Amino acid sequence: TSEIPSDEAIAREATLDDIETVAARLGLAPEDIERYGSNKAKLTQDAVDTARERGRNGSLVLVTGITPTPKGEGKTVISVGLAQGLSHLGENVAVAVREPSLGPVFGIKGGAAGGGYSQVLPMEDINLHFTGDIHALTAAHNLVSAMLDAHVHHGNELDIDVDRISWTRSLDVNDRALRETVVGLGGSVNGPPREDGFGITAASELMAVLCLASDLADLRRRVGRIVVASDRDGAPVTVDDIGATGAVSALLRDALRPNLVQTIEGVPAFVHGGPFANIAHGTNTLVADDVGLAYTDYLVTEAGFGADLGAEKFLDIVAREGAAPETVVVVATVRGLKRHGLDMWPADFDVLAKPDPDAVRDGLPNLFHHVNTIRDFGLPVVVAVNRFPDDTDAEVDAILDACANREIPAAVSTAHAEGGPGAAELAELVREQVESGQANLRPTYELDDSLREKITAVATRVYGAADVTFSKQAEKDLGRLAEQGFDSLPVCLSKTPYSLSDDASNTGVPTDWTLHVRELYPAAGAGFVVALTGDVMTMPGLPAHPAALDIDVDDDGTIHGLF
Ligand SMILES: Nc1ncnc2c1ncn2[C@@H]1O[C@H](COP(=O)(O)OP(=O)(O)O)[C@@H](O)[C@H]1O
Ligand SMILES: O=COP(=O)(O)O
Ligand SMILES: [Mg+2]
């Protein structure tokens, strides 16, 4: 067992700088921030506008990873640790990560604020209510639902087909009981009854819109374009059509401004936006990246799950409008590679804790698949071996030796246990790769490719699929999307994160497999088409022993059990 105190104990021991001191490290004056207490702030609109004028001077470093276990392999920890490591090298640096969703906080994964001596603080605030952005998104999302049902109730002038309302409701909770619901029961005063359901707020298209909008005017245009239903002629009905655009934009006005906090070592941290990468595009807001790049020389940011999900979506969707990375860090862990080497699903963490260098070696093909994917995008890669306390030298060396044999720059990080100094070697390697100037991003597909070609390109070149099949429903969707002019949008594939394929039990690098696309729908506001594969759900469920069982608060207000 590791002798490192719990994340919560470390967070409680930490002394935080006043948020104005942190802002000053970015060259921001007190009037550039709106304080939310002494350790949190939002940037003012003026500060965001000034950042836009300054342009993206800094270099973006994207952190991704191998195909993970359900506990995650440490991308957020490495993102924070690397930013602290670069700061120790004297670099002007910030980190940008997503805001944790209450779903995983009370579910399996816990918070997403990093961990150990590489976490962003104040951890409790960030993991719970923070500055209210996710609450605002939930309210805005459900206002659209309420106005949609009210429109149907009061005469349905738009002739909305109640059996083809694609906009379900949202809550920031893991609750499988809400996946399929019926609303409008109780007679005509409440009706008409219809099938509905809930997705987790992280999966709401409003979350994606918040993360991709460049400013309030752009957010408003995107909100208005969101397709919420079809009418009885099959034509799309949008948020504009039901008149909800203004109210929704008003609810999201403050949420659009980036949140500023700090890492445990005082490095400025933007925590803003929170889409997951299996059911959405999985990276923080474009605004936070732009502000971070305007005020620093290095901005470290993370894309969710493995490189086949968050990184592919960052590079093929976000980087088309936002900044492209100068270097990509692929995080590998002994436990994550062992799981592949042992062909293990579900992950048994007791077995994974047992030293087994051979199993680590047998799992390496998964790491090299992701390294090759990033190199195919035209970007330099650095492998970060995120060392856990019980990892043995033999297991760590198995990874380092194999990287050395393939001339892949790699470094061990002990940033979880030691903070920035634990990522010094990693920071040196990353700085070298950034300064090499070799980055030359080339996306997986062109926007004028058909949706079918785009999906096939991602499936074969990034996932390693041999072929792609489209269900009858998906074939119909392809036709309708082309008719409605959505063919020129990028694609956002919704897939299990636990396998390169659409079947979580396929570990390592599956070969000779076919990706099954079952349905597609337009995220016209976010500006991409979502393709559903396998049985990925937009509303996760709680496990038998959810983290919530171990969370409590003392009478003096001290919260326990968050991690
Ligand atoms: N080196 C490490 N030692 C111990 N725990 C770690 C280490 N790296 C990550 N963790 C823990 O593992 C979990 C997943 O880490 P996280 O950075 O959130 O992964 P990801 O962002 O890839 O999902 C978190 O609870 C984190 O505190
Ligand atoms: O979207 C998932 O993000 P993590 O991989 O950081 O949990
Ligand atoms: Mg993370």
C-alpha cells in the first residue's frame, strides 16, 4: 500500500495562494478576474477579449493515454504534474482541464482534479459545485425540454412528431433508472404522454456547444441550430424554432467565461467545461485554451480516455477551429498495460497489483498502437510512464526499454507522489519536442469527405478496424443527414473507452474486427455528427459500491471521501 496521504488529506494540508496572486502569474490584473471567494475566479469578458486579440502565442501540449482501465491511467495527474514540471524548469505555463462531473465523483472514478501532489485545488469545490457551470447547463438543457413539451401541449403549431423528439432531459448524476422514462402522464392537463429519458449533463449538446463556442454571439448561434426533434414531415425542429435560444443563452452567459484556479504548487489552472470522451468530444473549452495560450508559453491540456477517443476528437474536431498541439504525451501505466497483456476484462485490480513484467511487455502493443496513431497525425510523441507506488523497477523498465528500442522519447513520472520535481525529466523531453518544431497536424479525414468515408477513416486508421458496418437505421440516418446538409461536418464517434474496438472485452490491439455503427444524429449546434457504436449509453449507472457510500461531512463542515 502506498504511504502517500489521501488526495483529500493532501488537499487539506495545502496552502493556497490568493487567486489574484495566481492571476498575476499570467499577467492578469485584479480587474481581469471576477472573484468567487479567495481561491476561485472567472475571467472577465474583457480579459477574454484581450486574450483573443493577443492571439495564441504559447505552445499547446496535449495529454492522452493508452486504452484505460475503469479507474483511469493518470492523464489528469500527468497534465498537472507536467505543468508543474515545466514551471520548475522556469517556463511560463498553465494547465487546462475539464470540470469533474458529479456522476463519476459519486460513482466509480471519483473526481477529475488530478491526485496526490499533482492536483488542482480547491479540490472539494472543483469536484462539487465549483462556480455553478454544470448546474447552469443542466437548467438550460431542461428548460429546452420544458419549452418543447409546452409547445406540444399548447397546440403544437410546429407539428412536432412526439415520437421523434431526440432531445431528452439531463441530470448531472449516474442514474440508470432514468435512461428510459415516460413523461406527460396524468391526463390531458399534463399531456400528451410520450417516451423520454435522461442523459448525464456531460453528454448534453449544450456542454459541447459551451466547449466549442468562441464567444457569446457564437454560443447563441450554435444554441439556435441545435436540432431537438423532427416534425411530421421529417424536417428538423431546432431550439430557434421553439423560441428557447435567448433564455438558454442567458442561462449560459457566465458559464462561458473560463474558471481560474491553481495547482497544489501554485501553477495557474483553467478548469472549464466537462464533456466525456466516450459519449462526447472529451476536452475542455476552446475559450480556456485560447486564454491559456495567450498568456503563457506552454499550455498543457488533456483529452479524455485513450488516444482513440479524446485525442482523435481533439485533433479531428477541436483543432480544426482551435490550436493544434506541438507535442502529444501518451500516458502509460504498468497496470493498464498488464490488463492488456493478461487479456483481462473486467479489470481485476487485485491481480493487476501483482508484479508481472512479462504481462506488461505483452500489453505494449496497445501503447505502440496509440503512439503510431499520434505520429500518423503528424505530431511528435512523448511517452509518460505514470509510476504508481507499487510498480516494480522491472515492470517500469519493461516499458522504458521497449520505447528506447523504438526510439520513442519516454520518461517515468512520479509527479503523483512528488509533484513537479517528479515530472522534471518528462518536462525536459516535452520541451525538446516542442522546440523541435516538427508538429505538422494532418487530420484523419477532409471535411468534404462523406460521413461514411469519415467514419471509415477513423475506424480503420485510428481504431484499427478491418471494416465498418452501418445498421439499417444508420443507413437511413446517413441519407437524411446528407439531405439536410450535415454531410460536411466532422464526426464524433461514441464508443467504449475500454477497447480500441466497440467491445470492451477486446483488449490489446484487436485485429480482423468490424466496427458496427447503429445510429447517427446531428449535433448541429456543436458542429459535428454523432455516430453511436456498440452499446455506449449517455447515462452511466452507479456500481454496487458507489463512491457516494464513502462520502460524508462533519458537523464542522469538513467533507470526507472525495478523491
Ligand atoms: N501515479 C499514481 N499513483 C497513485 N494514484 C494515481 C496515480 N496516477 C493517477 N492516480 C489516481 O488514479 C485515478 C485516475 O487518475 P486520472 O489522472 O484522473 O486519470 P485519467 O485522467 O486518465 O482518467 C485518480 O484517482 C488518481 O488520483
Ligand atoms: O472523458 C474521460 O476523461 P478521463 O479519461 O480523464 O476520465
Ligand atoms: Mg482525466
